[in-house]
Amino acid sequence: MNFYGTVRTTKAFLQIFKDQSSSDIYDRARIVNVASVAGLFAGSLGSSTYSGSKHAVEAFSSCLRLELKAFGIDVSTVNPSSHSTTMVSDTEVMLKRVWNNLDPATKNEYGEGEYFASNLLVLFCVV
């Protein structure tokens, strides 16, 4: 929903904005898409789908900005930063639970000190 909801909402209003712009009824339309700072960089363990969907919103908005320039329709993105929410705090608990339930061979392959602990540090730096 992070990406497709943005696309569907944009498409629902886009023809109205284009019609208004073309007929000089109203020429100051702006599309504002809410993404996330997570869409600008990949930096926290366990957020691949979230970051990916927010990056897709960024790319969609950037392309749309170029496509709608001829209509005089501006496209902006808002990228809120990370805040201490249950989405972030629950991630630590979930990651520890997953790690604790891994078989010893997998833990050995990644190495707790080299992989798990360093990625938890990245997770906490983002918060």
C-alpha cells in the first residue's frame, strides 16, 4: 500500500489537475506525496520492503515531476525522518527473537558479532 496507494490516489486526481491546468481554470495544482527518509537510503535491518516501497514513491514522484512540468503541475515529496514508534522498537524484539531461533549453522554463517550486532547498531542509529 505504501507505493500503490500513492499511485492510485495520484491517478484519481491527475486528470482533474490536467484539465484545470489546460483550461486555465486553476493553474496552481501541486501533488504532494509522503514518502520517508527510508526511501532516500537503505540503512536499517529488517526494513527492506518498507524502504523499497518508499524509494518507489520517490522514483514515481521524480518521474511524475518531469512528466507534469509541461502542465505546470508541481510534484513534491515529504520525507519524515525516523521516530521512536512501535514499528522501530518492535523491530529489535523481532530481530532478537528471529536470531535466537536460528539454527547454529546459520548463526555461524553470519556471525553474531559481525552481522547481527552491527546491524542492530545501524537500527539504533536510524532511530
